Amino acid sequence: MDSTWRTIFGHDDPYESQVDGVKTAIETAEEGGFAVIEGACGTGKTMLALAAGIDRVRDPDSGFERVMVLTSVKQQLRQFETDLRTINAGLPDDWHPVSGLTLVGKADVCPYSREGAAGIDGANVYDRCESLRDRTRSLVGDGGSTSASALTAEARGQQTGLADSGATAARYLETAGEPAPYPPSMPEHGDVEFCPFYAQYLDDLPEDGDAIEAVPFDLTEEGLLTSEDLVSLAVSHGTCPHSTMGALVPEVEVVIGNYYHAFDPTTTESFTGAVLDDSTFVICDEAHMLEPRVRDLVSDGVGDETLRNAESELARVIQAVELDGDTDDAALVRGELEESDVTLEECKELRRFVGDLREELDRRVESHLDREQPGWRADPTSLPDEEIPLRDPESPEPDAVSEWAAEAGYDGGTWVRARSVGAVVERILDEAEDEDRSRATSSVGRLLGSWYRVDHERYFREIELERTWNETEPEDSWRRAYSARLALHNCVPGDAIAERLAAFGGGVLMSATLEPLDVLREVTGLDRLAESGRPVVERTYPLAFPETNRASFAVDAPKFTYENRGAPGEETRTRQLYGDLLRDVAESPGNVLVGMPNYAEAEWAAAHLRERVAKPVLLDESSGDDATEALKREFFAGEGKVLVTSLRGTLTEGVDYSGDRLSAAVVCGVPIINTASPRTRAVRTAYDREFGDGFEYALTVPAVRKARQAIGRVIRGPEEVGVRVLLDARYARESWDGVREHLPENEREEFRPVSSDMLSLGLDRFWDRH
């Protein structure tokens, strides 16, 4: 076993922990199990996991055919890409490279969306793509007016026509550094728009439908294909990058994606389902986020606008029969209904139900705002995001909407049959309107069926109000200021996680912050897998780098809670003390990372430090990826700076601060999420019932993991020097509300408690030695 994985391993001298980890992962996977690995930042978990998985894939006696990497952090996708390139660079000359593919969304690979051409952008790319694909198929399918090759020739001719006319601007659609053989405008056949990239893909697709034959390049010669590589290669051949990506998924040896690709029902059904089986070795990176990420993915909801669209769709189907009599559309509806077990009366009943449900939603939102935000009509621009619980979050019982429906005469049959009715309506409209796209009625039907079917202990129902602005709505309507959503939250996602993991042949779950492992095993369903005979083997690898290169402090300062610190504008004693402590750490040489419980506190800390330290102080605000990347570049460039962020943001997890990029990190308080939120209270109550201590399992343990992620950014190599500081008595004391017990034993030994007045002395002594 050693010789095979060592040939694959991308470095000459693996750490001892990597050797043990690779062997453990290989042996456990061969028994159909999962290795659960906590390894400190810098211990090489990515290379460890890839080497183990690829070893199984390359072993002809193993049942594994591919590795599937799942991570919740975009930066970690890049790390897996880097390590896979390193592996390929070190393979013997007579080995072909390990093929890999990074999965991204349609908006990232559609040539038109990437360039904002032909009226397609990130907001409409999904619906426009499905519509254009359907039109393209209809043109070349049975009874179509042309062939796929004729369509691509027509599109190329339109591009050539532009060039011949001397139109130098926008002759070609160009993206990923490659000009496409088509114009930037969408071509038409007759008066029907079609996608030339998809037409080329269909033209390359053989009659037997083997999608890999439509890929116009040799996969074995490419090694890793990033999204940019994929788009460049596909566009240069004039074929569809997204369809090519889908064709490659079952064929490559390493698939790199995010949790959506394994746990989101829509994504798995339409895109990755073929590889979610026992021939796949799964790597769940950043596995401390598995539970909250999957909770979001397996929850569901529909917006008020979707309900309105569903009502309209149902009306079109019903009216086709009742008003149009003997038309083709009427015949289509009757035929589809006869072939299914859905009746026209059920369509009518669902339409009435959806209409009444919208009225009930309207009434509840308006009543809530009148009660909680009196005078909201006078200034709707000041309204905050809101949650309207439909039951007491701490008392599992039927929700108010279910009770309303029963009183209104809608029984279980209406709820349960909604899914079947929605599927039939979608089929009818796709055929009648010659447009294959997502239909509102099917989405509403799925939600209504689940709403009735699932229990009230593990699931929580509420109305979510998100701030928007729509001037087309009446001035006195809440719809002018809000979009409303009926939400069904899965509070305890362990069963869904265990069910998906059980589909894989085995693999690795890993992170720098998995402890306490017994809690992780319970909340992710790993214990259930172990009970079913699937081995679950734990390994913990602490920092193996010299302790003399780091100083670690757990400062016994008053708890940084709202009750103690007050609002950001108040200068309480607690704030004054924390301001002094943050200044002491910020004055460390080099770059310093300051992690605060939320963005409001981060703003306070940045303002305070700007007045008290000589370094530039950067503030991370809740923003998009581009702004975050720009902030990181600014932080890493030039002389030392202070970067202040929220511990619930993206800069404290998965970001590489190796080398001299970071010399100190300080965590201020325990970043427990808002405990007053109805959804949070419901999750806590569900965890109370499931595990016995909801506050610890649902709130405290995840918060400590967030803090550990931040301080773990500092030391990532044997030569690195730095300081790690936890500010809050709860890290320093073994008290009833302390969190020290949730630190691994090795970290409890390193983060020895110090009083607040001794921190500056400890920092000075450390930096004097270094």
C-alpha cells in the first residue's frame, strides 16, 4: 500500500500525521467506512485526502472509480486544484495525469452570461438557457425543420457576415481568452432563437447518446480542468461548456465541487446524481460546516410571487379546457390529465387553495407589521428583515397555516396531491408553450406536499420577510417593501446527511475544527452509519510545529456579551477594557487579524483601533466575492496592517495566511448566533429533544469552532511565528457557561489563562524573543 500512495503523494517527505492519515483513510474506505480527521491548519489535510482517494481510484482491485471533493469555502476549491496540479507534476513519466474537474454554476460557464451578451446575465441565465436549449432541440428533433450541423453553420455564417461587412466591433463573442465562432448576438433560424453552442454539442453527440463522445478534446491529456480551462476549450470548439461539464462529471477521476453537488435535491437530480454512489470516494472538507450547510440545503420554501405565478399557471391550464373548447391546447390538457391520475377538479382545487393561501399570507404579514412595526406604511424604507413564526418555536405543535387550512376546508388530500398536480401542470405548459423551464406550480406542489408530510418536532415553519423595493406595488402594500416566503426548515439534518454519506463507498470528513468529535458524530448522523456497520475512524493531528514559535493566550476578561458591553455606541467599562486589549494585540509586528462576533462589532473595533494604532486598519464588511478578494490583496501587500472582520464572515475560514501574511490573530468573545431568532430557538428546541442539550449542540459548539478557525490562521508551517489570543473569560475559566471544555485537550494546555492586565507583558516577552 505504501508504494502506491507515496508515488501519488505530491511531496517527497510527508509529515508523520499525513502518513498515518493516508493509511487510515485507505484502510477505512476499503471497509466502506469514513475517516474523521481533525488536523490543525498547515498539517496538509488536502494532500492527505487526495492521495488516499486517488490511490483507491488507481488501484485496479478497488471498487472506487472517482474522488468527489465537497467544500463550503471557495478558497478551498483553489487549494484542491493546487494540490492536484502538484500531484500530476510529480507522477512518473509513464503515468497519465490524474483527470480532474472543478464544478461551477451555469452563470460561470455560459459564454453569453460571462460577457453579458445577447441579453443573458447571472439573473436570467438559468431560465434563458433552458428555453434556448428546448428551442434548439425542437428545431433538430423529430419533425424539426433542420439539423444541428445546419444550425451551427448558420450561426457561423452570421458571424462571418459580420466580418465581411467590416463591422470590426463585436464580430466575435469572446470569453476565457478565446473567440467563439459565433457572433455576440443570439442567432435565429427563421424567427426562432437557438443556442449555437448547444447545437454544436448536439451535433457532436452520437446516436447512442454517450455524452463523453461529444467532448471535443482528449481528457487523459488535460489533467485538471478548472472552470476557465473548460470554458476556453469548449468555446474554441464552439460547443456548450455546461453540457461538456455535465458529460465529464462521470468520467474524470477527481470532481471538485461544493456541498450543493451532493446535498441539494435539485442539483443532484439534474446534474451530479450519476456519481453519488458506492464507486465514489468522498472528501468532505471543512466538515465542521456540514451540519449548518446541509440544514439550509434540505430546507425548502416558496415566495409570494411564486404562489402568484402558480395560481396563474393553474388558471391557464383550467381555462384551456373550460373556455377554449375544442382547441389543440384543450386537447393537450385533456390528454395529459387522462394519461395521469390527476383530474381537472384537482387542478381547480389547488388553484383555490393557492389563491386562499396568498390571501392568508397577506393577512398575516400585514397583521404582524401593524403589531410589531406600527406606522410602517408612513416609511416602509426603514423596515428590517423579519421572521414571522407560525408556531411557538419552543413548543412543537401544528403551525398556524396548517390549522387555517383545516378550518378553511382543505384536508390532507389537497396538500398531498399538490405535488402530482404541479408535475402535470409543468408537463402541460412545457409542451403547450414550447418552453422547458422551471414552473411555479411544481415548486409550490413540492413544498405543500412536504409541509403536510413532515413532523413539527424536527421541522419549523415560518414566514420570512426580506427587504426589497418594488415601486409597481401599491404605496400602502407591504409587497412594496418586502418579498415574503413560506419557509419549511429542517432543524435536525443528521438523517439527510447520513443518508447521502451512506450512498458513497467511503471517504474522509476533515477540518481543522471538528472537536468535540462525539458531538460531530451525533449531529451529522455518523453514529447511525457506524451502527449500520460502516466503520467511522477518528484521528486528531494537533500542530506539530515548534511551540517556541507561537504564544497562545486565553484572557480572563469580562464576558463580551451584549449585557456586559452594551451597544457599539456606548463606552462601557467592558468596551474600554476590550479596546485596550485589542490595541495591545494589534501593535504586534506584521499583519494582525481581529475577529469580532458580528459586523456591527467589527465596525466598532475598526473605528476604535484607527484612533489608537499607527498601522492601517482595514474593515471587512458583508460584501461580495470581488470586494473580499480585493480586501485580501490589500491586506497582504506592503507593510503590516490590521484586518477587522466578523467571525461569521469568510475571511476567518479557508483563507491561506501562510508565510508572513499573518503574525497575530485575536478572537473577541464567543460568536454565538442570535438566540432570539425564532428559527434559532426552534433548532435549539429540536436539538434539546434529539440530543439533550440544544444550546450546547446547536449554538455553543459551532461558535467555538468559528473561533478556533480564526486563531488557526496564524501558524501554518514549521518556520512561522505568531500570536493567538482568545479574549473572553469563557475561554479561560471552567465555569457553568464556559467554553473551555470544548477546546481540544492540546489547545487547553497551550491556551493557558492569563489576566487582562498581563496580556501586554506576555506579548512583549514573546516578541522580544522573536
